[in-house]
Amino acid sequence: MADLLSLQLTLPSPSVPFTASKHKMSTKSMAASVFGSAATVAAASSTTRFLSSAARATLSFSSRSSSLLSRSSSSSSLKSLRSSPSISHLFLNQGRPSSRVSNRGFSAASNPKCLASDPEQLKNAREDIKQLLKTTFCHPILVRLGWHDAGTYNKDIEDWPQRGGANGSLRFDVELGHGANAGLVNALKLIEPIKKKYSNVTYADLFQLASATAIEEAGGPKIPMKYGRVDVVGPEQCPEEGRLPDAGPPSPAAHLRDVFYRMGLNDKEIVALSGAHTLGRSRPERSGWGKPETKYTKDGPGAPGGQSWTAQWLKFDNSYFKDIKERTDQELLVLPTDAVLFEDPSFKVYAEKYVEDQEAFFKDYAEAHAKLSNLGAKFDPPEGIVIDDASSTPA
């Protein structure tokens, strides 16, 4: 689903301005491709900032760079170090999904020894995300970021990380370059300062934390989340392209089922997750769908333009289902994968229910979002970590 904040629904464009080339891309792509490559370590001063959690567990920091280099040189952990120049040079190339854009601003540091995220850092990162949302109105693209990292899961593949899912692989240029992930480089630019500040939070956890927090801060339901996801360590562990949904396939219902059934989701969960289209906009210059602007988007907030699914596109409610059913406002977007929710007999049962009962929609959505966020993830500890109780103990 076009530029949406979902996996099937590629989330709308970021609400903050960014520099992008204006090449037209295929309507089959969900967004412009973005590639980047992590630079190797050039100096000892950069290593202290980007040691992975696992590396920090085995190497003691020293104020003497020579000591650090001496110890790290005898350890395979040096492979996980990355430098981090400014990211202001990144540009979005919307013309060719296979083109590459430097991704040096994003640390490829990971947790090769599967250390869990720190509960206190997770809590503090959540507060920083809330502030980010208040100032940039980036709710839609953060939801989409989490969904697209998780939405590559294949239930028929047992091995991790080959099975895909919520493992932080979306931070690598090869996966950012997938057509469905167009524009998500901007989401990474937004949350990278938070990742640097809280280095003991994995990318996999940060993506899902940002997504759930964005839903809640937009007025949506509380998502029953758990954390402790392990990151993949390199781009060779990214899934192949083609696991995320298209916006306008020839047979929308069959396509949605092909994609979501592969993840182990059912018809109710497909419809509930589609309701996240209540947030965000689609931009034709990126996805090929929607109008350049409407009366609802011409003045922002954030970067103006695009076409939204709902009039109040930063408010999470059940208006998406109401508007799709009525289809009386030509200013609002309806994709083939939206319309089919009221055309397919099985989908229609749930769509009609959510039109009438927002509480039921919120309940089903919260459960489906939490399930999606856990797909394919490897947790340490295996039962995960809950950060919403007083003790932040394992789930």
C-alpha cells in the first residue's frame, strides 16, 4: 500500500523536509531507493563511539587510544566498528531503486554476541522519541520503519536471520534500496541521534519502540510490546527484495494474503493493520500514487504535500474505515489494497466491524501490531524484556 507506514502499506513520506532528487519511480515500488555503506574505522577516536554492545562486553574502554587499538586488533570485534560522518550529505534518489546513496551516517555497529538492550536506556529512548514526535510530526514514517523491518518475515524459514523479521537489517543500504523502503532513509536520519545516545539499545528494538510509540502518541491504543531483539551484524544478512506488499497489484486480495499469510498473519490481522493508514500520506513523486497535495496536506504539518487517507492524518482512530467505505471525499486517497477491504467477503466482515466499533478496532490493532513487531526476532533473554512495569523485568 503505497507510501504508508506499514509493511504492506508502505508508510507515507516523512513529515520533515529533506533533500531528494525528483526522479519518477515505478508505481510498483513503495518508495525511493536509498543505499549507503558503512565506512570502516579510520581512527581510534571514532572507535570508542561505535563499539557494538558485544564488543563493549569484552573490551574495557581506555582513555588511551593505543590501548584500545591494541586490544581490539586481537579481537574479531573490530569487524563491527564503524565511523559516523555527518549524514547531511544523504540524498534520496527516487529514479532508480537500484541506485546507491551513501549511508555513512548510520552506524552498522551491532550486538554480535546477542546482548539484550538495556531496559533503562529503552525507557529513556522512548521519552526522546516522544519529544521527536512533538517537534517533527514524524509519526507515520516511524510506524512504517518498524513495520518494514519486521514485515520481511517468512514463517516457512526456521533459521535466523534468514527468516527475516524484526532484526534491524533495515539499517543497511542493501535493504534500504528495496523499492518498498523508499524514503525510509529519512526515518533513520531522525532516530540515529537517539541510537547514538543510547548505544545499548539495538536497532531492532529501537525501530519497534519508535513504531509503537508513534501509534500511542497519535492517540492509538497501548501496544503490549516486549524488547530484547538481537541485531543482525552485516548487510549479507539482509533479506532479498520482494517480501513487502505492493500498493496496486492485479489481484489485491490475493496479494495481501500471499504476503501476510507468509508472515503467519490472518484476515482479521490484515484488516486491522490496514487501519494504520489512518496516519500518513502518499507522495506521487515517490510511490506513483496520490495527488501532489490536497486541502488536508498543503500546509503540513511537516513538509507540505501528498495525499492522505484521512482528513486528520496525524490522528489514530477508525476514520480510515469510515472514509474507505463512504468514498465521498475526492481529496482522500483510496488504493486498490484499501478498496478491497470492503470488496472481499472475509475482509469486509472486519472492516464493517471497525467502522462501527473503534474500541474493537483498537483492541485488534494493538494485538496485531505487537505480533508483527515480534515476527522473526531473536530475543535475549528469550522471553523478552517489558519496560512498562516498575522493575523492567523479563516478560
